[in-house]
Amino acid sequence: MDKFYRPRTKIIGGPGCGKTTKLLQILKNEFTGGLKHDQVALVAFARATVFHLRERCKDELNFSEKQQESIKTIHSYCMDKLKDWDVFTSSHKREFKKKIKIDPQNWTKIDTNLDDTEDRQEFAVWTEEEDKKLGLILQLIGLARHNMSNDLKGLINYYNLNQTHGFDKIREHEIINYYHLYTKFKKQNNLIDFEDMLHKALHADIIFPSYKILMVDECQDLSRLEWKVIAKLSKKSEEFYMAGDDDQAIYHWKGCDIRIFQKWPCVKKIILPHTHRLPKKIYTLARGVVRNIETRLGNNYTCSPAKEKEEGVLDTITSLEEIDDKIKVGANMIMCARSATKWHPFVRYLKDKGLVWKQKGSDMHGKKFVSSVSDKVLKTIQDWRLLQQGGGLEGKSVQNLISHFKENLITRGKKGALVDTNLCPEAFKNPDNKFTFEELQKKYYVLADIRKDWFDICKFTSDRVKTHKKPNALYDSPDDYNNYLKMAYDLDPTFTKTDILISTIHGIKGMERDIVVMNTIWTWPSWKNYLAGTPQQIDEELRVAYVAITRAKHELYLYEPMKGSKTENYFPFGDL
């Protein structure tokens, strides 16, 4: 482990103890003393954490948009020094698959010729099993590189991947062959993946800038490779602050090595003694779970004086109807599960009630949740209402609106030409032009009635409508989807009053809400594997449960929809 000769401080605290708040307080004091924004670097493991930090720095420290750019993920800091490379994406993965040829009956027959030729035949359609196997191999390669290790067999045993991921079906020479193919493909296309960003940043020629203060949040989530990058970044920093909570380390399966954070040397240690989030009942359950973790620092904290006076609500439910009065417009709620398949009851319940929710997704800004009512749908509705009020729309908005019109609301044969970018009127291409409804009627073949509401005019589509390829999709038909939009609109025309998040437990780490509903069916790893798991695996599952429980500010409901069923596995939280 690298030695440090600069002051360094470790900030340790439980959920809601104010680790991030402490970092920002230190920054505020330093800014008052004359520190400049470009002398600070704030680093985090995940994009969601970075987004949260940027929002708080904007609100509490008056960071400008430019100043917020100093808050980045580790990968972003590395990528700033690797501008001559392109990032390996899912589209590149598809292209990679097109470049390799696999005999489904014999995985050892791999065509290593990656040169493009015109007469090269397309590879056979990949089966689901083949696709999964390739994904597992690339995952293992990534784990090996995060662990700074070439011991593939050792890693398989360490992570118990034979049982939990199916690596028992993959032979070592297959992994080696794929590693060479993968490396060659990236080199030929000037691509780097996430692990490459870190490895290349450790190269001697890559020089990080100097900072007076380096701050790293959520340190418990870093892998051995990421810690190496942080070590290099910190060597040129006068002050180094690291904040984290080893009890919330839930990314062991992605290469996180909690032992490094636990053992990392420091000059000063700040222990935050009180949680300002958890009321007494929820705190008691959380501490009961976390005390079973064997590999922990033993962080002991208590409720703050204000939270000590609040009992909170802790209850077990077998049906969501039991808390129907809680699941409503205006709710501030998280509904989470250990795996994505177990949040389906939440989604269907909200859909049937006509409530808007946010579900795990991503965008360019690092936001991790997207609304069940998409921005495109919302804008279309807003545009129609604007036309009703006598306003005008620019050409692109007109095209979007027309694309969602029901049949017979445009003169026959004209809809396609109006929507098509190349065939549409030239006036639509000028963003300065605004079109009123009267003009759309007179010049552009619109037959709709301005007096009708949007749900009588528009018909939206969704990729979550059931088909023969998607029998388990959310909506039974396009009409079912549009009926949901109408119900949601009737309850809340803005679609924004309700703040319900649906996610896996990993997706809500770092968040908090007034109410948390957690599905206690534990499907990953399987119950059998959990009982026979390594100490690291058992500790990780306890930490996952702990993270979910500690998102609740006031009320926690443990959802056990099939209590007593022999076919389902429940996490043992103990007596409530």
C-alpha cells in the first residue's frame, strides 16, 4: 500500500450521520479562508453520487456550473487524460460479437481472425446461453483487472462465482481466448473500457494536476485498482479527506475491496456519532442486522436527540393494500427489492392506481431514475395545452405532436411527410418559426378539434406493452398504456407531485425517503447459496439489507407477499 506524507483524514459515520455534510462544511470553511474552487477535487465512485454532490454544492456552496465540473467520478478524472480514445459501449459490444464466430456445440472453436472482409458471412444468431456466457467472461476479466490479479481460478473461488454466476460452465482456456480477442478488438478500434481508463491513468506518463484539497466520498465502494488511482491522485494533494461507512459496502461482487478502506492509514479520524435520519424503531432493526456482520470496523452511532424522541413506524405487510393510504399522490417513498424481478408487484400496483413513479434508468447527467411518464409524453401533452391556450409551437414540436395524433386527425397521406425530417415543410426547420393551431389547420392538413383534451387527440406507444416477445411486459395493450396516462393525468396534471422511486437496493444507495417499502424475498444469491456462503458473501447480504432499511426517515414496511410459501426465500431479519 502506498505511503502518504501529506495530512489525511478519514471520516466515518453510519447512514444519515452527515458524512457528505461534513465534507461540505470543511470546504465551506476553507473557501472562507481563501481557498479557490480550482484548488479542490471531489471524487466519488458512482455517477449518482457525483450528481448528488453537484446538487448540494450548487445549493449550499454556490458552485457555478463550471465549478461543478471539478466534482467527478474516478473514471472521469482518468478520462480527462485520455481524450484520444473512445469509450467501449454496448454498441461496440454488439460489433465485437459480429467479429467473432462461435460454434454453439463447441465453445473452443473460436475464429480469431478479426479482419473485416466483404465476403465474411454473418455469424449465427447468438443464443441466450451464448450471450450470457460471453457476458460472464467479460465480467470475470473486469473483476481480475479491478483486483490487479491474473489468478482467474482464485477469483472464481473468492467470489464463489461457480455457484452464483455459472462460471462452472466456462473453461479457463475459453476465458484466455476471449481476453485476447477482446484486447485485439479494442486496440484495432482505438477503444478503452472502464478498467482501461484506470490502468492507463496509472501509467507514468499520465500526470494528474495538483490540488490543495482532495475529497473522496463513498470510499467503501472502491476496488483495489480504484484505490491505486486515488493514491496517485492524492500524492500531489496537500490535504486528503476520505469519507465512508464499511457497513454499507455492497459492491463486493463488482470488485470492491472493503479491507483497504478499513486499513487505510490516516493522521486524523473523525467519527460521526449520531444518525439524523433513523427514528428509534428503524434504528433498532438496522443495528440488529448490522451487528451480525463479522468483517466490520464496529462503527457505533446512536440516534440524534431529535430522532431519539421519534418512535417511527416499523411494520410487516403481506399486501400493498394494507398501506393503500400511504401510496398516493404526494408520497415521498422508496419501493425496493434485492433483485429487479421482485419489484414487479410495486410497478403493477402503481400502474393500476394511476400513480407516477420513477424507475431505475440513466441519462447523460448521471440521474439514476426515469419517470413512468416520459419527458416526450409530458412535452406532447404540454404542447397540446399550449395550442389550446392560443400559443405557438416550433416546427420540431409540431412534428412530435402530429406523430402522436390518432388516425384521421391528419388529411390522408400527409402525416408521414409532415413528420419526416427530409420531406417536411422548410418552415418547420427554422426554430424561430412558431405555428398556432389555426395555422396548422389551414396550411398543414390538421383535422383535430382544438376543444378536445389531449387524451382524445393523442395515442402514445410504449416499449413495455405486451407482445409475443414480451409476454411479461407491464401494459396489456397500447390502450392499457394510454388509460394509465389518463388516470395519472386526472390525479396530477403535472405528473410531478408524487416522488416514488422503484429500484433494486443497490440503485437507492445514498438516498433517503420518508417511507420505504422493501420486498423481503431474497433471490440473489439463492437462499441455499446464502446459507452455505462464504463469510464475505453473508456479510455482503447483511449489508444490502442494512442499506435498504436505513433509507427510511420515518416509516419502514417489510413486504412479505407470500409469507410461509415454501417456494420463496425470505431474508432473516429477526423478530420485529
